[in-house]
Amino acid sequence: MTPPPLAVVPGVPDTNLEYVVVAVVVFLVFVIGSRVVSTTVVAALRRRNVRSDMVQVGGRVVAIFLIGLGISFAIGFAFQSQNLTLAGILLATIVASFGVQDLLKDYVSGYYILLERHIRVGDRISLEGVGSGTVTDARLRVTLLKTDAGDLVVVPNSELFNKAVTVHVRAVERAAETKAAPPE
């Protein structure tokens, strides 16, 4: 009778230990790769003259995303199940979708506001909860209002899209826009 082989770690068979080592190596590759990719992203953003705080945030987001992906793959290798990797990626996707939900809502609302052109630069509007002001700029994500006191109010476009907005314009201007073309 031969004695059983000595295990490197008591209670963990050697085959499982190999998968754990591979998982650690995969994680380290993702950590190093996240540093390289993050540095590249930061350099590209600086070349485009993006604000320094946004450059820093962009670099961190890329690094955290890649490290999270590395953790997901490492766990899949360690437990020899790719289902765990897929579950981790799915969970991260769900969390991210909740995080950007309001941002996407603002962009989609801004698209419709700019397309329908009910609110234009120079119009005086009243919005419940915000007050009234003159539209100084209509962007894809936000609309800028200047109040009578001279304050600048940044209104997310989802607010303009989902709440009642009163547009105060001169009747002569809108009548001219709606007149039919003269017969030829």
C-alpha cells in the first residue's frame, strides 16, 4: 500500500490548486492591463483638452471596470465554472444600467426636445418646481435657463419632457411660424 501524495495545501487537491494559481495569474494580468489601458485613456483625454477632473474620473472608471472583469474571470477559473463569470458580468451590467438610467433618460428626452422644437433659445418658460427664466442654451442632456435675478439654472431635459412647461412667447412670432405658405 502506498501513502497518498503530499498536498501543497492541506485539504486542497493539487488539481484545484492549479486552477487557483491560474486564477491569480489571470487577475494579475487584468490589474496590470488596467494600469496600461487607464494610462492610455488618460493620455488620450489630455490630448483632447478634456477637463482634468474628467480625465481623472475617466482613468479610474476604466481601471475599476477592468479590475472587476478580472475578478470575475479569476473567480470563474478558481471554481472551474464559467457560470460564475457570466453571473458576475450580468450583475455588473445590471448595476451599471441602474447607474446610467437617469443620464440616458436625459439624453433621450433632449433628443425629442431638440427634434420637436417646442422650446427654443430665447423663449421664456415656466417649469413647475424650478420657476421661470429665459432659455439661453438647449443641449442634448440639459437646458440652461437664466432667471430674472440673473441666476443660471441647469435643468435636466427629462424634467422638461416629463413635467408641464409653459412657453411664454409673443403671439405674433408663433403666428408667423404657423402661417401656411402663400398660394402660388
